[in-house]
Amino acid sequence: MAAPTLCTLINWPLRGQISPANILMIYLLGVFFVAIRFGRGPSILASLQSAGTFAFFVAPPIFSFAVSDTEHLIGLAVMLIVAVVTSSLMDALRSQAAVAAQGEQRASTLYRLSKELAGTRQEADVIAAGIKHIYSEFGLPNTLLVPDGQARLHCPEGDLWPPGMPDLDLALAQQAFDQGQPQPPGGGTDTNSVGTSLYWPLVGSEGVLGVWVMALPAHRRLSPEERTLLDLFLHQIVQSLERVRAAEQARCTAIRIEAETLRNSLLSAISHDLRTPLSTIVGASGTLVEGDEHLDAEHRQKLIRAIHEDAKRMSDLTHKILDMARLEAGKVALNRQWYALEEIIGSALRRMRKQLEDRPVTVELDNGLTLVHVDAVLMQQVLVNLLENAVKYTPEASSIEITAELSPKLLTLFIADRGPGIPEKFEHQIFDKFFRVYPEAPQGGAGLGLAICRAIISAHGGDIRVEPQAGGGSVFRLELPLTETPPDIELENEALSRS
């Protein structure tokens, strides 16, 4: 009634200046706005009211509902038709806008779910994300039942069992899992007179992955749109579960392949490096057993020395394999103490005294060096391994240089040799287990010495790498971070002297 009344108030002062046909257009405009704003019913009512007020106040004779001009009747009919057509078009437009808004909301909801699922790496995270988003969208407690090794479903524990979840009918859930069909039939599209739980099997590319359960209150039904959205949710969850399981399977496969590769490398290294010393030991010991009475003291001593050296070689190889296994398993705890670097280097040189007797070894230490906080036994092993490599792979009588530099937060140790050097493409690989630049070289070795060095230095938080040396040879660069302030040696010595 407001629109016709407003149009009448506007038209009343103008009735003597404009024709009734033009005044009728103003009523038509009011009906048009009512049709746009309020729909079909109010627009038809407004058009009928506008026809009455036009006939009573505008069309001659005024103050009478009689209309003498046929043109005015045609205008009133057109106004009614405009109201019906305009309101119908607006209803269709509103319906399309509602569908578009619903589609946008659905797309936004699916995007949020897929975005969170894309960042998951474990099956429990996928299930937790699905539970959260389905509850946020439908307001219903839900969870996933997964099968055990015998394909029997069981209830999840912890956060995967949300509050408000009723007791489940595992028999009905198992039926949904075995048949691959929702239970009860209809999947919640029919109204339930009593509260129940609905069971949807998650069907993947290789079978049913589990059963998704949703608690449905009494007299609650899922509309077709909700069912479609739920299907899309579950489809996203199925894809993520398959992705996570495939990634886990690929990881396990990679671990098995790596373990098999390491096993083959270990067998190859052991068979290569134990065959020769074992043959020597067997041959020398057999000679001692069978022909001892025909051997003079010198030959007997040579055979004994050969047995001793090859047995020591086998013992060293065994120790390296065991050390590598302990380091990789993290079972070696660092016994860090304050040591003078020159003592560690001196101990390593004393252990290598026999191998280095024909080698000129130069040691240059920075004058600012005081104490280092390390595991002395392990650091000594690093130096021994590097010196053994230098002796093994460089010409006889070639020099070895040991240099140390100190910066405010870093201790750098260099072990340089004058050998053939290491090809650039192998500078990183030489620290891998069982890797040897020249596997068929006459020098023995299992390819574990440098791998042990890297493991020990890494345990100290440092780094080790190899660089080419100017003029030929290689330089092994050891970097150890200085994270603690060393004690004052002078103060300690003074305290000891007073005591």
C-alpha cells in the first residue's frame, strides 16, 4: 500500500499539468520497484492498488472508480503484466544468485579442506583435518573407522574420537566396509525418527580404505546438496589418504632399497678386503704348521709378521664397520672435555709413527690456540683416518702438512698432502659409505674411513670437506664451531701450584 500511496502524493499536485497517461507511468514505475524489491505477490497487489487509486484520484471522473477512457484501462492492464513479468524475472535472478552463492561457498569450503589436506604427511593428520572440516560444515560429530590387519574395523583413539560421538554399531559399519555401500541405505537423505549414525565407505583405487561415520540426530536429514558436498569432502579425504599411504610405501621401499644397497656394498667391501689377508693368514699359518721343521728363524719370523699384519688389517676393518654402525645409530655419546689441540694431534702422530717414519710431516698451529672442547678419542680417530688416507694414496716420501687457524667462533684444521688429488666430481661422494674413487686400486680399504670422519665431525656440529691444493694434492678442511669459552689455563695452573 505504501508504493501506490506515495505515487498518489506525488501525482496529486501534478494532475492539472500532465496528462493521466503520463501519471499512469509514475504508478507503473512504483509497481516496477515493488516487483524488483519484494517479488511477485507484493508487485501484483501493488499493481491492483495502483489501478484503484489511479481510477479514484486521477482518471475522470475523479473520486469515482469508474474509468471512462479505454486507453486508461489498457494502461492498467499493462501495469499488471509488467508487475508479473518483472517479478518473475527477479525471482529467477534471485534463484540463480542463490545457486551461485551456494556454489561459491561450496568451492571455498572445498578449497580450505584441500589446502589443509595438501600439507598433511601422516594418515592421522588427514583424518583429523577431515573431522574438523566436516564438523565445521555440517555441525555433526564424525570420525573414521579403519581396518586392522584382518580387515576388521575398530574405533580410533585420542583426538580422532571427537566429543559427542555416540556409541557405534560396528556390525553395521563392517557391513558398509564389506559391501562398499552406505549404511543404512539412503545415506541419510531420509528423515530419521530416532537418532542414528550413518556409515559411508571410503572407496579408493585399490579398495575400501575405511568407513566414515557421522552422528545424525533425530528428525535430521541431509539435503541432496549436503549429500553432494559430503561426497566431495570424502573424495578429497580418500585422495589424501591414498597419497599419504603411497608416500609411506615409497619411503619404506626406498629404505629397503638403501638397506639392500648397503648390504651389497658391505659384502662387496668385506669380501674384497678380507679375501687377501685371509689368504695370506691361511697360507702363512699352513706353512708354519706343515713345514715348521724346514724353516729357519728368519723365514719363520717373516711368516709370523705377515700373519700379524693381516690380522691387524682385518681387525681395523671390523672396528671401522662397528664404529660406523654405532655412529649412524646415534649410540655414541660425545665425551667432551677441554684439550689442547697439539696434544690431540701429537697422539694421532704417535699412533701413526710407523707409517709416517719415511714422511716429512709439518705441523703449524695458530699462536692464539688454547683449548678445544671436543671428544679427544674421536677427534684423534678423525686425524688418524685422514693420515692413513694420505699415506695410502700419495707417493712415498711425499710431505704431509697439518695447519690450524682460529677465528672468534670457528676452529679450522687443514690436513694437506701432495698426492694425485681427488677429481672434482667426487669431492662430495668420497664421504659416502663404501665409496672409493678407484675401486680396483691396489690399495685396500672398505671406503669407511672418510664416512666415519664426517659422522664424528657432524656429531661435534662441524663440517668436513676436501679441496684441491695448489701445486697438486688435496686439502681436507675440518671446521669446528667454538660455542663455549675455554677456561683460563694460567689461573688453573696457579691454583694447582698453590694446592
